[in-house]
Amino acid sequence: MKSNISALGKLAFMTMLSVVAGCGTASQPVEVEPAKPAVDMTQPITIKFFNNASNEIFEEEIGKRVRAKFPNIKIEPVGNGFTRTNMEKLVAAGEVPDLFWIGFQENISDIKQLGLSFDLAELIKRDKYDLNRFEDIALQMVKNQGDKGELFALPWQTASAVMFYNKDLFDKFAVPYPKDGMTWQEAIELGKKMSRTENGVEYKGFDPGRWSYYYQQYGVNMYDPVTGKATYMSDPKWRTIMQFFQDAYTSQGTIPAKIQENRNPFMVDKTVAMLPWAAYFQPFLAAKDTGLNFDMVSVPTPPDAKGQGISPAASILLISPLSKYKEQGWEILKFLASDEVETANSRIGFPPAIKLQAAKDQFGADLPGMQSLNMKAVFYNKPTVQPAVKGEYQSAAFQPFTQMMQDVGMGRKDINTALRDAQDVADKAIQEVKAR
């Protein structure tokens, strides 16, 4: 027993000496990481939040969720869909929002030029916020908007597309339904079998739907930063895109006197058999009440780009540099991008921007009628990363796009002429931007 006490005493003495010695050694300070200051989310403040959609959708996706999480914070929606013009009006009126929900990462270029961009990098570093949880392509497309490694936004929702088809029309004309993995040409050929006039009603087998899908699947950039010109004549993929577009309209019976992106002939009139459109299901499900019997397959792809989907077109969340509530705003952004909210978004039909498979597996679960649809079509193709879009040159290059598509689709111009005219208009618009 005596020897044990002696050993313990020696141990205690040596421990005391080491502690004293450690306290007196100035050259070896113990580094303690400063604690992150707590953000008081209980104070009654008003956060102005730029609204990318209708007030009803904003309330469902943001308003009620933020209030439930932070009861003392009032969320006030401002604006209704982003355009540079309406944002300039808010700035001129002194009504700059604290937070932004914007539909496309490309709009960051406008946000920067208006002096409304705020780099989240320091907050992300301070909080050790995990960016790896986001879908790689959606995050990369936001990162591409920074010139020096800045990250001006968090991805929130991604875009997907499917091809809707009217089951009743296919049954009526005894034609097999479309399938996942079709090419655009296969969809056009199937549309030919469905196009006809019956009892005075003209049916179109295939409508091209959203025109941007065709260049997004190729990842085509309308503006070449190396040459400083548009790419309509220099990139051969534009000729392929326009050939498809011409075939889609000229092969479906009579050539229309007017064309536009319009889902009503499919959804309301029920005279279109197949329609590629955004995987935003609420309007289509509502049309079931008027007798629309539909299902969906993956959006078709070019034969030389099979499996390539559309741009993820990340719906994004940003903080204004002018906000007095940046810390509170950052907490709100993190909450909205959390697994909890991303999964809730997925359940009401908005593809999540995170990798969490459980969120994807619950896609559309809260939408009545979704359970009977071919849900794998939404994630069948992989998103296609798009070129970095910076500044106003891309917008200038885009100016003739709609006119070019209409001229070719309505047979007013041949493809060569339409591309050449688009190139001229775009290059002139680019020069005007440079001359400002």
C-alpha cells in the first residue's frame, strides 16, 4: 500500500510540474478557435425577400416555412419574377430586398452589374458549411458566375424536363405510347403517325415545346468570349438544332401561321399528343379535372447526345450587400437549403438541388395524381452543364433567337438565311453593348 501511495504522489507531483511549466512557456500558446457568434433569430425584424414566382407559390415554398422556423421574423415578398428592368426600378425606389430568390444562375451577371452581389465565401468558411451536399453541376454553374472564386448564391431548386403525352389520343388512334430514352427524331417520327384531321379537328402529334432545350442539351453558348461574336454561324451545332426544329414543324401536318412556346394546345385544347415541357406538374395535374389523361417519358435527346438532359438552371438564393440583416439572412438561406426544406420541395414537385437520394425518392409525393405517373422520367437524363454566362453580351447574343426559331418553324426563311440574319443582329447588339 505504501509503495502505491508513493507512486501516485510522484505522478501527481510530475503532473503539477508539467502544468506549471506549460503555463510558463510563452512560445507554445494553446490555440483556441473562436466560437462563432450566435445569431439572434428571436428579434422581431422584417426581411424583404425578392419573389421569383407568384405570391401564392412564394408563401407555400418560403413564407410559411420561414415563419414556422423563425416565428419572430416577418418575411415580406418583393417583386414578382426577375428581370433587369424591374430590379432597376426597385433600386431606384430604394426598395432593395435583403434576400433574393431568382430563377436562373445566369441572372447573377445582372445582379453584379447592379451592385447587388454578395460573396458568401467568408460565411461558408466560418461556418464550415458543406457545399459538397449540392448537386455538382448546379453548384458549378453558380460558381461559374464568379471571376475570382466568389460564390454569390446557394443552389436551391434544379430544373428538369419531361415529355408529356396524351394517353387518350394515343389510344384513340391505336398508336403505341412513347418510351423513355427516345431521340428527337424518333419523337418526330412518332408524331407523324399521330398528326391528322378528324371530324374537323386538327391534331398535332408533336409540339417542340420549350425551344431552349435543344441548345441546352448540347451546352451551346450563343456568345464566344474569344472572338467577341455570336456563334450562330461558327458553331455547327446550331445548324443541327435548326434542322430538327424545321423537321418538327413541317412534318406535323400544316405549317402553323404562328408559333410560340405554349402548353395550352396540349393541356387545355387536347389537340397535341406529345409536348416536351418543364417538369412542373401542378398545372398539368389541375388539367386532369378537365379531362386531360396524360403520362410522361424522359425528354428526347439529340442522337449524338443521348442521355444529356437540359440545363439544371438552378433556382438560387442570394443575400444583398446592402442588407442590415446579413447574418439573419444567412441563417434563413441555410435553412431553406437544408435537407428538411429540400425534401419538402421535392415532395411538391420541385427537383432538389442537393444530392440526398431520399429527397429525390420522395419527388411529387404530396401531389395528388403523381403516384400513377412514370416518375423515373424526371431523373432519366443527366443535367448538362452550361457555359459560364457573364455580362450583357450573352443577352445581346440571345436577342435574335426567338425570331430565328419562328422564321424557320413557319417556313419564312431557310436555315442558312435564318442563321446568317441571327448572326448579324446579334453581333450588332454585342457591339452596341461594348460601345456603352
